[in-house]
Amino acid sequence: MSTRKPIAISCGEPAGIGPEIAYRAWDALKDEDTFIWIGDPRHLPIGAQFQEIDDAADAATVSAHALPVLARDFGSVAVAGVPDPTHARGVIASIAEAVDLVQRGMADGVCTAPIHKAALIDGADFAYPGHTEYLAALAGADRVVMMLACDMLRVVPTTIHIPLADVATQLTASLLTDTILITHAALRRDFGLASPRIAVAGLNPHAGEAGNMGSEEIEMITPVLDALRAQGMHITGPMSADTMFHVAARQTYDVAVCMYHDQALIPIKTLDFSGGVNVTLGLPFVRTSPDHGTAFDIAGRNMADTTSMIAALRMARTMAIGRDV
């Protein structure tokens, strides 16, 4: 068992599969690492082996035989598949407490279980589009980057949760520059890549085809990439997005920086739907999450696939170790 500080797991939406996959991932990894779960223990699977603790420091002595739990009363049990807005404040507090543990040096990283944003809005007026933006606010970070990663591919969308119609106007030189810089720094610090190879997609079909299918590549993307290459970065692009994700192409880079959400997420979810991990780059602490949602349709049926949660926990540990080196 690891003697390192635990990875803190926020509970996520209690009516979804979050509590189940957290518990089953702990059970799969208990002999190799230490974890702590924050939430209402009534929401864990029936028969779960857990032990309530008052101090995160106690997790190391508990985690090998029971899931260490920082128990918080959400007011009621959860009904599988039916989100309850009265649980919203507890869900949000669970995330904030996990971050607080890391910031105080009581945990080595945060792994967040999936949330249901509608329930958080209805129950607590949650003001953020998702985890990424809330974590940035908790950290006081001006700009963070979302990366999706699996064994075969890492992708970063430059614009994230906005309508496709708004991408061209919100995709600025400043945003693209910051996205690449944050990605480059994180690959060096957290993943041990001394000289990351970054491939950048174009916005338009065929990367604009010399301006015949759009001018963003000529007017903005290429100048940004040229400026970063002049700083010594290993950057290729802008590349045609329809030819940069086949097997041979993927061997030429360590991460693909894309222009919008689906351009990045479709290839990685096609390659490894179950094993992808959501990583927030640019935070002063490690944060990962399984790359899927609450799966209300199978919640409470012991059917959830734990592959992504296990990968997320392992990646959190790898990143934490990378920061310690």
C-alpha cells in the first residue's frame, strides 16, 4: 500500500453511478494506493466496506481494508436515477472540501465523480458550466485547460462548453496561446515529457485549404504557432483535423490541441470510450475525473464500468508523483 497522502474523491451526483464507481475503484486499487471519499455514506452501494474518519491523515491506516470516508450529512438517502436538488449543496461542498484538503497538504490530488449540473442549478444556483470552471474559481486560476487522455491519445479543446456557432468569435490568439502554453507546461511538469510534441488542428475543413475554406488558419492560428515555435516549442500545424487521428499520425505527437469541444472529444471517445480521463491543466493541484456522466439509466444496478474511474485515480497519482520529482 502507498504511504503517500490520499487522493481525495468527491462524491459526485448521489443518484448517479459516482458512489458505485468510487467504491469499486477503491476495491480494485486498495492494495496499491490510498484514497479518501467525501460524501454521505448512505449513498454508497449496499454492503460497502467503509470506515468513517475525522482526519484525512487516518486514511493511510484504513484504506487497505475499508474505504475511508469523510462523512457529510446530505439530509436524505438518494434514489438511484432520480437526482434530488436538495443534495446539491452537499455535492458542491464535497468538491470544495476535496480541493481544500489538497491545498492544505492533506491529500495529493483530487478525483471528481460525475455531477449533474441541472440538479446543482436547481438546488444551489450553481453558477459554473461544469467542474473545470468551478475548480478554476476555487483555485483562483485565471485560465485552465481541459485535457482528455487515454493510453492512445491526449486531446485538448481550446474552446469548451460553448455553442459551435460561437467558436470562431471566441477563438482568439490570446486564448490559443494560453492553451498551448498551459498544455506544454503541464506535460513537462505532470507527465515527465521534457520536450512535448504538440499537434494543433485547424478550425476549418482541410485547415482552411489556403483560405478557400476559411481564413482563421492564415490570420490567427498560424501566427500563434509560429511565435511559439520561435520560443523553441515542438509544434506542428495547423493540421487538417480529419487526418491527424489515424494510427500513424498519432505517433508523431504527444497531445493534439483542437479548436472546439467535439473536434477533440470525438476521436478520443471513439478510440477508448471507457478508459478516457478528464484532466484539468493549469491548476495549482492535481485534478482528474472519469470521462463520462452520471449514467442515471444504470445507477443502482451494479452495472457501471469502473475503467475510467480507475484510470483517473491512477493518473492522479502519476501526476502527483510527477510534481514531487
